[in-house]
Amino acid sequence: MYIVVINCGSSSIKADVLDHYSGKYAGRMSIERIGESNPVMYVDGNQEPLKNAATHEEALEVALPRLLDCLPEDVQVAGVGHRVVHGGSQFQRPVRIDDEVEQAIADLSDLAPLHNPINLAGIRAARRIIPDVCHVAVFDTAFHATLPTRARSYALPQDLSDKLDLRRYGFHGISHAFVAQRAADYLGADLRDLRLITCHLGNGASVCAVEYGRSIETSMGLTPLEGLVMGTRSGDVDPGILIHLLRDGEFDVDSLDDLLNQQSGLAGLSGVTNDMRDIIERAGEGDDRCRLAIQVFSHRLRKYVGAYAAVMGGVDAIVFTAGIGENSALIRHRVAQRLEFLGAHLNEEANRAAELDDESPVARISTATSRTHLLAVETDESYAIAEDVSQLVLEKDRLAGHRPIPVAVSARHVHLRQETVEVLFGEGYQLTPRNDLSQPGQYAAEETVRVIGPNDEFSSVRILGPTRNIDQVEISRTDEFALGIDAPVRGSGDIANTPGIILEGPQGRVELQQGVICAWRHIHMTPDDAKHFGVSDRDVVEVAVSGGDRDLVFGDVLIRVSPDFQLEMHIDTDEGNAANLGADAKGTLISTPGQARLQRRKTTFDPVEAAAE
Ligand code: AMP
């Protein structure tokens, strides 16, 4: 399926036509210097004249038909994808564009005044020029919709933050998600088993902690100004500086905006250029300001890498991508210095030799014995967008006629090992089934335990049987605050790096070292059900629930497949209350993940071979 992908920047447009499955390009066009007196257009690498390009819409009116004319005859365009920088809180996944969506993107312009209006201009022009296919907006913020509240909140008065939507959104999500998946494919691992730090180092730069496939921290915030040192953007500065400059009277809002967005970063530090290649060259010739620019850039990133490893309690791979990350051995070397404490050892030879292209888009630059992999990974945002568009084009047919899914609300409960049961209830004690649960063989036991947190405790927490090979305590977010504990959202059984808690029974106490989770909402299903819904074990989907008086769409729902399961969605009490669900609640699967993404590239990394190197 061929998709047109349109990416409108401040003075440039890129439009690619590519196959959603292989990522192979059928045509490429770019326009530079829009709004200036001498705009230029390149079609498939050849420069062509372009007279009327005062605005993005004018430029596309000429250039898009030209690109379509150049396509081979057998290439039929099935959809158009638009990169949109800011999706606010509203857009947490790609969306088909209609007039309402167009308006919503326009309404978000306050949050991204430099980007969204331009993205919208591209959308309007392309919908006019290619009217008969599905147009999809893919948001740079969407991947970061999973940032936990603690990571996305600024320590400002809550009322003000609520009123003005002041929160961290994060950007470059299309790239972070894509290179994370590419790294996992290369390592032959499931992304949902990995803790990654992805460093997108281009003219704009950001870093992201991808924990088990979900963005849980990222360096950009409300706007793409926060975080790393960038080409012309300052990244993190003490907000006191802004107050100082405004109070001093030398700057007003517009000049401050210009200072931080256009005159800072590498350009400000070096005093000459925002281009890392030139900075590296001048630093080599002895330019002190360029040397400082490199030092501040690398130091800031290394600081974030350490912080994100701490946030995730470890890291399996650190990924470098975009112009600087893919091409600069020197910057990768500087950032990777002193990361040995994380088990990350750079292979200097491999780092220097790394050359990425479409044939080999990933290079491992860590030593064979490095516990944490260091990878240079080529990003391809157009490919990522094309995949998302193809999903929405295909999804409509695939989801038609799906069965409703029963929804059950789970109260807080514990699963125990037999050894733990015996400490709490006495030697040789066996749990007594009280009533069967929907999943075959599972039951709620007569027995309950007291769960004791640092802040408060719950008596009579039900034990679910039969006993298992790990102890696990499942609580809701509200319970967390009452107990005073910080439980991560996890799938059942995935308890590494989770907090512990004290359990008390009639005969004894157990201090668990780990095992408290806030259960990841999930759907149990059989392999036949999975076939019916077009999903696989551990996919993540969206489900609309009804049956209460507060209908709700739950994103981020985990699929669990086993022949021993029965079709049922499980949510916790907070989630059930949010939808006010009754006993006969039902859910409808409204989106599935991309089959193409799941089947795509297979691994090229062989750990056995690597160890033998
Ligand atoms: P991007 O925004 O991803 O196109 O990245 C642009 C940045 O990548 C610019 O700062 C370039 O100087 C930088 N870049 C590209 N190639 C190299 C290279 N070989 N060494 C250092 N920086 C590079």
C-alpha cells in the first residue's frame, strides 16, 4: 500500500511516497526556503524551479501534483499521512482527518504556534489536491501520552496548570517509538521486555525513557524547548534567568522567544553555527567556544541518560539516532564515557566504523561483553507515519463485526506462593476456595490478609487462588496513595523493580521485597478469540466500554492470550468507577496494533555470535 507522507517544517516541506510494509520509497520531494525570494524544490533528487512559494499551501499546490506525476504507473496512493507536532491531551494516537479534527489541530496552535499552523496548512492543501483517500494526522506528542503524572507535572500551582494545560507533552515521539522498535527488532527481543533510552539528536534533540514499550520520561516538555542542548534552542535553563531578563527590561516576550528558540543552543554557545559538523571541525582547529558547545551538549545528554536509567531502575540499551546520533562517532563517544557503572562499554572501533543506511539501519557500538547495548539506529519518520496510516486504512474493515467483550472490575487482591501462605496461616495450610472466578481454575479464597504500607493499611484483602510461583499484590492508584506506596503499572507476573510491602495473616507476617503492582488493564482471550480480533499476545489496543452512565474509551489495554483463558477484560476499581460500570458492562475493541509492525524486520543481532567476537 503506497502512502504519501507530508512533513511541513517552518520554511520547508518534505513529501515522500512509500510502501507501508517495506518502507521502500517510490518518490521523494522537498522544498526549502519557503517564503523567501529564492525557494527551491527537489523532486527525486533533481532541483526544479518553483516560483510561487510564498506560503506552504502555495508551495504544495505546485509541488504535490508534480510529485504524483513522477510516480511509476503501478503506484496507487491509498492514504496520506501528516506529521503534526502537537496533539495536546486530545490526540493520543493517529487519527483520520475530517473537518472537526482539522479544527481541533487549529485550536491546539496556542501550544505550538510555530508548528501546528504550518502542519495545518499542509493538511488543507493536501486534502484539496488528493481528496479521495484517507488523510491521517500522526502526532509527535502521541507516544508520550503514557508519561505518568509524576513525569508530566510541573511543580506549579495545580489550578493554574489545569486552567492553562501546563504539563509536559514531549515531542519527537514518532522517532522515539520507531527507533525503539527497530532496536528491539535488531536485538531479537520483544520491545515490551526492554528498558531503552532513545536519544534523538538532530537539529532538535530529545531523549526518552522507553520502559517496556511505553514512554515514561522524555526531555521536552510543554513545548519543544525544554531539555537537551539543540541547534538553536537552549534546552533547560534556570527559569529565574527569564525573570531576570524580563525584569532587566532588555527583553520583551518576543525577543526572549527569539533568544531561546533561535539564538541559543549550539549556535549560541559556539557563536558561529548550529551545525554540529562545523562545530566539530572548528573545535578540532582549537576554537574554544566550539569545544565548550560540544562539552555542554554531551554533558547534558549524559546527565539525562543517568537520570533515566535511575527512573527505570536500569537500562538494556541506549540508542543514538537522527543527524548527530546516527553520524557522529565523536558525540556518541563523549556521551558513552563513564557509563560503565550502567554496564555500558563502548566499542571504539565499532563506533568509529558505524555507517548506517537502508540496508543496515542499526549498528551495535558496544563491546561483546557490554551488559547494556549501545546502538546507533537510523530513524525513518516517514516510514513510521506510513505504517500508522496503513493501519487506519485497514482498521475499518478489520474491526467491523467484532464481538463485544465482557468487562469485569477487580478489587485489590493478592496472589501468594504456598510458602507465603504457610507463613501467614500456619504450616501445611491450604487455601479454601470461596467462589470461582471467570478464568478457568481461578478462585477467590475464603482467606484474606492485612496489607500494611508505610502510610496506612488495608484489612481483609482477598487472596486469589490457586497459589502461584510469585507473590503479587494488585492495588489501584487510589490504594497506592492510601498505603503510601509507589506501584508501577505492570502486567501480571512482571514484578521486577516493583516495591515490596508487609502482609499479615493470623499466624505471621511476611515482608515482601517486591511484588506490588497497579495492574495493567488487560483482556484475557483464547487463541481463537485472538484470531477473531486480529491481535496477538501482549499487543496493546483501545477498548470503548459501555454499561454504566459514563461511557469511556480505554487506551493502553494489554492483550493476554492463552488456551486456558476466557474472553474478559479486567480493569481495577478506579477504572471501573471512572466509567460507572455495572455488572453487565461490555467493551468494544476499537483499534488494534499494526500487523505490519509486528511482522516487520527480523533480528540481525545474534548474542551468541556477538559473545564469540
Ligand atoms: P537532523 O535534524 O536529524 O537532520 O540533524 C541535523 C544535525 O545533524 C546537524 O547539527 C548536523 O550537523 C548533524 N550531523 C549530520 N551529519 C553529521 C556528522 N557526520 N557529524 C556530526 N554531526 C552531523
